[in-house]
Amino acid sequence: MERFLEALWDTSSVSGRLVTSIVLIVLAFVIAALAGRLSTLRVKDTTNRYYLRKATHYLTVVVLLFALALLWKPFAGRIGLVVGLLGVGLALALQEVIGAFAGWISIITGRQYRVGDRIQMCDVRGDVLEITPLRTRLLESGSSTDPESWIRGRQYTGRVVSLSNRFVFCTPVYNSSMVLDHLWEELTLPIPYEADWHLAESILCEEAQNVSSTAEARRAIDAMRHRYPTAEAEVDPRVFVRATSNWIELSARFVVPVRGARQVKDQVTRRVLDRFAESGIRVASETQDVTIHTPHPMKPAATSADHG
């Protein structure tokens, strides 16, 4: 024990500095764990607890690196050239890591997204689970337009996807919940020309009004306009009519919460179809009428025997 304490306080030799460095690293791990727990005891919000715990860990690492730099400073003149060459090699070999770390700084300082936001990046959609200095982890959600997704809606698939933070510099990042937390959804139905499309339009508009989160979206847009110079957006439900060569296309546009879009659209679709059936309105479909003309059978020619 005495020899260990002597080596611990001996900062003039390489062996003594190695022992001291190991002790500092162990203490840093213990302090980071304890500080992370103590700093979040009185914080109830899950997101704030997460960020506070991460900040405590990162601060501990910075202090540890500073202490190690002071400890090994007397040897800087001897190993400066080696460290310089090693740094150049690492910079070339770790371009992806450096880019990911720079992306992390951009995410944190630029507020592109945070934990809990629903985003789309690199054709991956989902909710942000964790943002580390190198990667962003998403709980993946499905898509009705992506043929590779077996979940035909914006609901969880169960997979966790890890993306490099460097992609924020080279690909678009779509954030669906950071500002509004609402989406504009559309329900489009084709109606035959011979049907009462005015009644169909009225039914579609009424049901869209019943499910639309108009008031919540208007409050969110007002709050957004205090921060950003944007034009006023239309949030009232509305039905658009378009004439095609086959039918009349009715499109109901309404506002839904980001995480309840599929449930709301399912609900309004069921109600509209039930009311269409009660009113005798059918939904048009691509059909083709084929008429087959059968030739009349030829009468047999008269013979001399028939005339007697």
C-alpha cells in the first residue's frame, strides 16, 4: 500500500504518472456516475434529466482530459513530434468520426432536432431516442409511400436505427414535431359523375371538421409566428374538387397530431364510407365496359327439293 501511495504521488517519473493517470480515470468514472444520479434527483421531466445526465458525463470527461494534460505536460517536449505525427494520421483516418462530431455540435447548437422529436433523415423516419457525439438513434416508424416498409402508416416498426451525425450536413432533415407537432392530412375519394357529389362533398367536409385539430394547430402556428417571420397558414378543414376523365375527385384536407395521424385518418375514413353507403353514394373505381357482339347464325340455302 505504501509503494502504491508513493507511486501515486510521484509525478516525476513515467511509472508514477501512469499510476496517477489510472487512478484519475477510475475516479472520473465513479464521479460521473454519482454526479449523474445526484444532478437528476429533483428533475421530473424525462428529457431534461437525459440532457443533464449527459452534460454531467461530458463535463467530467473534459475535466479528466485537462488533468491528464497537466500531469503529462513536463513530457511534452519529448513527445511533441510523435504526438503531432500521430494527430495528422488520426485526422486522415478519422474523417468520418470528425464529421460526425462536427454534426453533433451543429445539432446541439443549431437545434435541428432533440430527443423525442419525430424526424426523417436519409430516408429513415422515426422518433429520436438518443443523440451521442457520433450517432443519432431513431425508433423507426413506417411509411405509406415507401415500398420497403411493411408498416403502411406512421407507426413504430420496432427497429432502432443509428445514423451518423455527419448526415446533417449533406442530407435534408425533416422535423415534424419541433415547431407545430401537427400535420396536414388528406383523404381523397373518387365519386362517379352520375352520383350526388355535392352531398358527398358535404359529408366529407363534416367528418373532416369532426376530427380536425384546428384549434390546437392554430395556437401552435401563432406561437411559431412569434419566433419566425412566416405567413399565416390555413388550418380550417376544406374539401377540394377536381374533375378527371373518369370521376370527380374529392380531397378533404384537415389537421391531425403528428403521432395520431393514422388513427385519425382511419376514423374519418370509416365514418365517410358508412355515410356514403347510407346515402347510396358509391366510390368510383377504374373499370372498363366490354361489349361482345355475337353474329347471327346463317340461314341454310334453299334447295330444289324444298320447292317440291
